[in-house]
Amino acid sequence: MSGRSGALFAGSLFVVVAAVCFGTLGPVSRLASEAGVATLGFVTWRSLVGAVVLGSWLLVLRVRGARLVDLRRIPRREAAVLVSAGVASALLNVAIFVAFQRIPIALALLGFYTYPAMVGVLIAVTGRERLDLARVLALLMAMGGMALVVLGQLGSSGAEARLDLLGIALALFAAGCNVVYIIGARGGYPSVPGRQATFVVLLVNVACFALIGLATGGLASITAPLGEPAAWPWLLFAGTVGAALPSVLFMAGVRRIGAVRTSIVMLLEPVVGAILAALLLREPLVAIQVAGGALVLSGAGLAEGRSSRVADSGMGPAIAEAAAD
């Protein structure tokens, strides 16, 4: 296996693991809610625990002599993009969870998972990556399979679809925020190693959620988990397996394989969520969801089976080094 092929394989593997880890958040957030944790408290402590875990790792690496970047010395443009990615990540979480409250979760997910198409269109317009026929076909297959998985959830749950324009708009807004985050991670701050960038993003998340709590009077929901011992296993799991680990892997992956392929592979996330919901929450897994999962896997396989070169001139040795970190 050549060095280039090895980098693509490693990047794809990183994104697959990240998708599996992120896919655990749906069932885990439900279990945390049953233990008395509100949405704002869950997303805040998930980000805070993730930041503590990742910050501790960075401290150990520094003691061992690993190269870390002085964030005060990075170019202003990169700093602005990095902070913007953190804000976009925080707004994504708030928007999608509010959408969950206004429309059926399945419909909200259908809106949110339009982001791979948005990424594909943006990449095609800007010319930063190649968007050939094979990638378009892989994207359509994966998104079609995702739609089957989510619609199967809607049908099996018996939820009644209700039209709420604000809820739909929030789901699409969350998708747009994810596009901003992905494009930023792709090449917006190449001088910052992925693990450091992820640490900053998680800290920005915590700050945003605290400001939202202050503005909305929701600080009580953030502090409430301190008195809920039963919730802490889920919060610790969400912060490590659902935040720190997959966020680092996601950033390393997107820097290696590009935004389009990453978006396609990330459509494994709702498939994993549906499987875990069936196993942990006893939610039935219907035939249409199985077919949809197979279609997502086929689309991801097609995307990964066709090696492609990175056309973005900004993705040079600095990005490869940052991804390796």
C-alpha cells in the first residue's frame, strides 16, 4: 500500500469510527434525559467533559515533548475560522435539539442530513475538490439510504408528521452550521494540529452554551446534573466517546480524505443510531431501515473504492502533519 493510499485508508477509518461514536449520542442523550438531564445541560457537560479529557491528553503530550502550536501566534484569519467553527458547532447543537421539540425527530434528521448535499454543491462551486460522477452517485445512494433509515424510524414510532416551518428551518440551519464546521475543519486553520483545534472548538461550545443559559434563564438546567449521580455515567460517556474521541478523529479524517467523502461516510451515523436504538431502547428496526442501511454502506463503499487526489492547493504537507497529530 502506497503512502497516499495508506493516508486515504487511515482517513476513511478515522471517519467511520467517528460516525459510529457520534451515532451513540441519540440513545445516550435519551438515557441521560431519563436520569434528569435537560438538553442544554447534556450538550454543555458533553462539551465540557470532552474538553477536560482532551486538555488532559494535550498536557501529557506536551510533558512528553510533543509539538504544540502557540495559539496566540496563529494567523488571525485561521483564528477567526477556528472560532467560527466552534460557534457553528454550538449553534448546530442548539438548533437541532430545538427542532426535535417542534417536529418529529425523523423529520428533523431528514432536514439535518441534507448537509452532505450542501457540502457537495459548495465544493463543486468553489472547485476545491473534484466532484465526479462516481462521487455524485455515491452521495445520492448514501443520502437515499439515510432517508429510508430515518423514514423507517418515523413509521415504526407511529409519530404523526406535523408541519412546523420554524422546526424545519432550524433543522436546515443546523445542516448549514455543519457545513461551516466541515469546511473549516477541511482547511481553514491548517497550522493548528487537529487535536488542539478540537480542544478549542469544545471550549467555544461550552462558552456558547453558558451564554445561551444566561440569556434564556437556563443556567439551572446546566447545573442540575451536579445533583444527579445517575446521569454521570452517560455524561462521561458522551464527553469521551461522543465528543473528544470522535471529534479528533473526524478532524483528522476530513483533512486526509476531503469534505465530500467525509460527508458521505458520516451518513453511517444515523444507521448506527437506529441499530443502537433497537438494541438499547427496544425501538423496532423495520425492513426499510435495513435496506436503507445497506444503501448507505454501498454509497460509502463506492466513495471509498475510488481513490482520488486532493485538488485543494491549500492541503499540503502542513495539513498532512496536522492530521497525523
